[in-house]
Amino acid sequence: MIITLAQLQIQPSKEQAFLDAAKLLTEASQQEEGNVSYTLKKDIEQEHTFTMVELWTGMDAVQHHNESAHFKAFAEKAPAFLAAPLSVQMFQGEELKLS
């Protein structure tokens, strides 16, 4: 499983436009083959800070996502929303089954 964490600091005046664009991205991404989960989380300690949490079945699914029209449309708009550089981390992992 591929786990992607994308942290975004948003300009306060652009937050609603960001949320509208992120909703479209999230809804479309959740429908993609190979997507396990795709959610946007709001930081409760840092104002106007969000983390996109993505779980994918593999790198092929991530690459397909990065080439999708909805991802490209969001990526084109994102710089106008950001108050700081985007921070992206990717991990490879597997779910642990707890007994």
C-alpha cells in the first residue's frame, strides 16, 4: 500500500475556494481504481492547515491518479491557494491486523 500525506497551508482569504476545489478532487479520486481512501483533514492546532491523506493499492494507481484530469485541474489551481510550499511525503506500508 502507498500512503501519501500532502500538507497544505492555505491563505485565509482563499480557504473556501480551496475547500471547494479539494472537494471535487477528493470525490473524483475516491472513485479511482486502486484508491483505498482519499480524505482531507483539517489541523486543529494550526490555522488554515490541511493534510490530504491518500491510500493507494500501489504505485501504478498513484501514477494513474497523478495523470488524471481532476488531479491536474487541482494542481493547476493549488499555487493560488497556498501560503507556504506544499509538503508531500510518501510511504510504503501494509495494514496491521490487530487481534
